[in-house]
Amino acid sequence: MRNEFLQVGVITSPHGLAGDVKVFPSTDDPARFKKLKKVLLGDEKKVLEISQVKFFKNMVILRFKEHPKIESVMGYKGKALYVAREDALPLEENQYYIPDLVGMEVSEEDGNVLGTLTEVLQTGANDVYVVKNENGKELLIPAIRPCILQVDTEANRMVVRLLEGL
């Protein structure tokens, strides 16, 4: 099942008195915030129009048109920010949105089911897929070409080849 919305960050705190918020980005490209005109706030997906974007260290500082004062953003701490799938950055070949991978059934070439992909660890060099079997045992699979043979987001399945030592 594909998610209609994709998370791009989480508000960590207000910033200054003008209604700005600090956002910890959960996207590969924090500069994408410069291109966004709106985000959706929290589970209720409240539309917020972005009027200003700045960057500070590893954070993004956002100002929303609807909130010119700190008092109006005080309750936003810890809330996630989303974009609609159609506003997400386009993917390159063999790239996937993490929410589309989580929950996939993972099996080997011979059909042996290894378990369900429960998490994607972003290590820097390459992602690592965490696959949990029915007994709760975890298997770590590097997201590299020799290991990941097929990803079918429509069928919610992944076929992998376990390399020696995994």
C-alpha cells in the first residue's frame, strides 16, 4: 500500500519571536525546502504555506505565512511535516521512497521467505534493510545491486540474494 504523503521533516522547536520553527529534515536533500510552497502538518495534514526558508547547521528554519508570531507555533513541537506524493522529489532508477519499502515481504531467489522489511538504516555509504522473520530475528541486508535483485512496490515484494557471510 503506497503512502499518499511522505515525511520531509519534524519540527523540533520554535525559533525566534516571528513564528519561525526549527525543522530536522528527514529527506535526502534538505535544499528541497527552497522549492516547496507548502507542507502538511501532523496527522491532521493541516496545510501550511511556507513564506521563508533558511538553513542553520543541520536544521531548516521555516516561516509559515499563517503564523507570524511565536505563540501560534508553540504547539507544533514534535509534529511531522509531510508533502503530498505528487510534490515529492522525483526518483531516479532503482530509488524508492522508504515508506514504500517498509512492510514488504522479502524472499530469496528460490522463493524462501526471509521475512518483512521493517526498517531502512541510512548509513551514508549505502542503506541497509532490516528484515524481521516470524520469530522476531533480524537480518541486515545491504541495499546494493548484488543483493537486491528485484523490488516490486505494486506487489509489495522484494527478491534478494544473500551474499556469503550474511
